[in-house]
Amino acid sequence: MARRLLISLFLLSLSPFSHAAVYQWTDANGQTHFGDRPPAKASTKEVRVNAAPAQTDATARDRQQKMTEFLEQQQQEREERQAAEAKARQQAERQAEMCRKLQARLKHLESVSTFYDINDKGEREYVSEEENLQIREQFRAKVQQECGGA
């Protein structure tokens, strides 16, 4: 019984809001106004306000479909961007590793007094001092080109 009474009171409290009137009046300057309370000194006319048409299920589905497509596109773009960033990081790491190896090799070449080749008989053939300098300079240029410095 108390439950019915509470429900009835609740429904009665909603009724003034659901049947709220809208009034139209014109002021002394000829400007038209609308409001939920008419002014005391103006002649008013009650205006019927029609509710906005309800969305059809098709419209709601279309909007939902467009939103889903948009979100999927955003996700795909995010994944592509992350993949490109990961690839760039891997390339940078490979480049850094290659440069470390080249610089270590350059340091070794600078510490060696002279270079040699092995001939067909398995014997060492030492190169001239001029060729030593040329080998070192070529390798320095390669490190400079690949790594931006020695």
C-alpha cells in the first residue's frame, strides 16, 4: 500500500513538468518573446510545442555504424603509426649497432702498425706505408658516411 502511494506521488510530481506550457507575447517594442511564465502586463498566447521526431531504428543503426567505422579507422591508423614507430626504432638500433662495430674496427685499424694480404701460397705480403694510410683513410671515410663521425 505504501509503495502504491509513493508511486502515485512520484507520478503526480512529474505531471507539471511533462505538461509545461510555453507562452508567446510581444513587448512594447514589438519584439516577440517565448517563455514558460507569461509576464503580468502583456497579453499572452499559449503555444503548442511539438516534440522532436523520434529517431527511427534505421537512423540509429546508421549512426552507430558510422561511429563504429570511425572508431575502427582510428584504431587502424593508431596501429599503423605504432608499427611504423617500432620499425623506425629497430632501424635506429641496427644503425647504432653497426656504427659501434665500425668504430671499434676503426680503432683497431688505427692501432695496427701495418697491413698485409695473404698470397696464393699462404704467405703474408705486407703493404707499403702509403697503402696503410690509404686503407685507414678509406675506412675513416666509410665510418664518417655511415655514422656521421668517427
